Amino acid sequence: MIRLFVPDDLAAGRPIALSVTQAHYLRDVMRRSSGDEVALFNGRHGEWLAALGLVERKAVTVVPRTRARAQAPTADLELVIALVKRARLETIVEKATELGVRRIRLAITRFTQAERTNVERLAAIAMEAAEQTGRLDVPEIVAPAKLDAILADWPPDRALIFCDEAGDATPILGALAAFLRPDALAASILIGPEGGFSPEERAHIRSLAPVIPVSLGPRILRADTAAIAALSLWQAALGDWRP
Amino acid sequence: MIRLFVPDDLAAGRPIALSVTQAHYLRDVMRRSSGDEVALFNGRHGEWLAALGLVERKAVTVVPRTRARAQAPTADLELVIALVKRARLETIVEKATELGVRRIRLAITRFTQAERTNVERLAAIAMEAAEQTGRLDVPEIVAPAKLDAILADWPPDRALIFCDEAGDATPILGALAAFLRPDALAASILIGPEGGFSPEERAHIRSLAPVIPVSLGPRILRADTAAIAALSLWQAALGDWRP
């Protein structure tokens, strides 16, 4: 079953005009025609089964028929990731979407080499990954900001799970189990660039009240590996991978 | 510090001729010269600090000086991964190396579309990832074989952690904690292709005595995400990420 994200409201019988990209995909790539069924979601109204209506050269409409799943809230889990090279950043966005984050913040740190990225392209990757993974929403991609700005006025009730390479942090699984209760807290997972954080950055991060420094084992991990590992651990210990 | 894998024996004062690729990397890319220090490992004799000796146009020698780390055994953790598309397979090999697997077996299953891959290229990726991540060995890449052949005569004392998308498996963290004791068992993690396993394959896998079917949550994960997540969980719950 093809799943498509649409920005429109979803209601039975109310036709929706698909984007040019989606119309092209359904008509020319997947060879769908009038009457075929797809699934739609918009982040607000659950998942709907819908039938293709008009399939024309430049326009495809779909008509929602029945709601298949009710909208459910996504855990308030956020990834704060230093700007890393484009291919790895795209991997991280795809994987973080599969792993159920609500939001991805891009951070400019002392050792990041870029100050910008194509946020629209990352948002498109998140949308496609959300369609494939079966989510009912698409994570928000927040444009790059300096780490200091992101950490300023950090909410006291938002846990900052700091993946700290320096070696004296608590192993992640025990740290998550000891410091957090399932569903009790909003949490952000913070991953540095390939060169790590500067000593000043590290001291500042560790001085914040809701910080939980965690270790991801004895080997050096690339940023994308660290992000996927930490998000998986969070979902398994505290999120929707639990029984 | 640059780390290099070499096949040679490592002993104080015994010069080693680097490969053409490594010589080019040190001389032309990293601009190293005679007397500079690098680290060497070979999977048998720990990690050695070594000094560059001759740096010539086509040949670079290194001389081990002191042993910095003793060889330690790698956990008997294996990844059995269905052949997936090249880019994702390469990601999996890099990440599995960072996550400390001893061996990667490539499996041909009902829904894999390829029957071959460039094993030498995957081995080169594993070697580079081992150099970067700080391991003392390089995981073995086993050439593709049919899943049936891999599962035939499966050792009764090797746990087969089957990442099962079908939905009724136990959540992975509880399953690992309930069924395995740290360091007590050899374990393999089995990940299917993007199309999943066929019903016959799934029934056969689940009929094996040492199988532990596990669930990786409610969303559909790509093969690379599933592999990284399962390996991370294993290391955190049972491996060298523990306190």
C-alpha cells in the first residue's frame, strides 16, 4: 500500500489535489490509475484509505473514504545534531524519522565546518521516510542555529541526553533507566560533530541542570551511528518499543 | 593519531612495508614524513605505536616501537544480513564494525534481488572503519550464501536473534535480558531484506532451537536501521557498553 503525506485536512469524500511530485510518482512511476487505493496522513487526522479520482497528465486527485487509524501523539523526543557532512546528515534524518523523533534541530558547534544545509531537502527526506515507515506525522526539521542559542534557556523539564565521548559518562542503558521514567519527560538527544565538542562546549553542556551524560561504549562512533544507537536505546528503554 | 591495519606480525624494531594504498595515504594525503608516529594493529598483537621509516615515492616503511594496548578478544557477535542494495550494505558494514561485530555473513533470501556483491570492497570498508573506530581487529566478511545453507546445522549454543517484523515477537530489550546472560553465549543477529522474509523462511527460522524472535517497535525499519539498532541494543544490554 502506497502511503502519502498531504498537508490538507482529511475527511470522508473531500477530494484532495496531490502535489506535482506525488502525481508524477503515482501515475508515471507506480502506474496507478483511477479507482486504485492509497493511504493518506497529514499529522492531524490519522490515516485514511483513499481512492484515486482523476488521473490526468499534470493532476491527480484522491478522495478519502475511511479512516484506518486514529491520530496518536508522537513521543516528545528530539534529536539535536551538529551539522555533519551532507550524506551522513541525510542518513540521520531518514533514520531519526524511522526511530520516531518529533523534531530534529541542527546545531552549529565549534568544530562543525558548515554553517548551512539544505533544510528543504532534509524535510523532503523526512517526509519520504515517514511515508515508508508508517508514521502518522513527519518530524519537524529546525534550521541550523548556534549550539549556545539552542542551549540558552533550556527548559528545566526537558532531559538533555548528552552523548559524551569523554569516557567518564554512565553507560546509556543504565543512565536512561535510572534518570527517566517512561512518558514522564520530554527528552533531547545531543550528538556532536565528528571532531567532538570543544572543552568549553563540553563544560557548558555538562553544567546544565537537566543534562544526563551517557556513554556509547568504548569505540569511537561516527555521528550517524551514535544518533541511531542513542535513539534506538531510548525507544527500547522508554519509548514505544516497550511491551 | 592515524591508525593502520597491517597483516604483518608486530614486534618492536621489526620494520613493516605498508601497502601501496596506505603509503599513498600517509605520504600524499596526510603529508607525513620520516619519524612521524602512527598506530598499528593486526588483530593478533594489540596496538603498537610506530615511527615512519623510509618515505619514498612508492614505498613507506614503519617500525613498531612500543605496545600501547594488549590484544583483547572481540565478543562472539555475528551479523547475518540479507543482501540489500549496495549503498545500504556498505553503511551496514561500516556501522557493524563500529558496533563491534566479529563477523558479517551475507545471506541470499527469497526476496533478495542480488546474488552477489563485491566482498573485497566490503572488506576494505570494514578495515577502514576498524581503523577509525579504534578496534584491535577487523570483522570478517563472509561471501554470500543461501539462507538455508547458513541455517543448516545451526550450532545449538549460538543464539539466533531474529529481528521479526511480523509483530508478535518480544520487544528486543526484554528478550535480550530474559534469554541471554552476558558473555555466556555466542550470538547472531539476523536481519531480512527490505521485502522481509517469505512465510516459509519465517516458519523455518522460528523452528530452530536457539532462535529468539525480537521486535524492533511499531514502525517499519529499513534493513540498515534495523541492523544498527539491534547491534546497539545487544552491546548496551550484554556487550561492552555495560558498566
